[in-house]
Amino acid sequence: MSNKKEWPLFEIFIRSKNGLEHRHAGSLHAADPTMALENARDVYTRRQEGVSIWVVESKDIHASNPEQAGELFEPAKDKVYRHPTFYELPIELKHI
């Protein structure tokens, strides 16, 4: 039994009916992406919560290293003009 190959791990992202973005819903093992989609549908959208499913093999996801957060994100701090609080809005724009 120890010589059996383990199925790859897939990360599941679901877009809800009233959402604009996909959100991470969880992970599951599957033999291939097609099986991962079918299993994700059964596991994560049982009550018709979603309108779209993405499956990504975990090994294909690359993330930033928390120890390098400073050098990665610090340069954005000196660009205050990118923040909406930098601009004064006209009085006519009441709902922004």
C-alpha cells in the first residue's frame, strides 16, 4: 500500500452568485483537473452557492515569502498619490 501514488492536491476557488471575485474555498485531492472540478462542485457548491469554479494544482501556486515582505511591499508606501484620500472631491459627488 505504501507504493501507491498519492493524487495531487488542488486548491479550489469559488465565485459566488453575488460576488465579483473568486475566493479560496478549500483544497482536495483528485486524479486530474476534471475530477477536481467535479469533486469541487459536489463538495463546495452543494447548495448552489457558486457560479464559477477554478481548480489549481497546489504545486503551481507560488507565493511571496513573508520574510521578504519589506522589500516587496515597501516601495508602494511612497506613492501616496495612489490612495483616494489624497484627492479632494467636488461637493457634487456625494455618494463616493
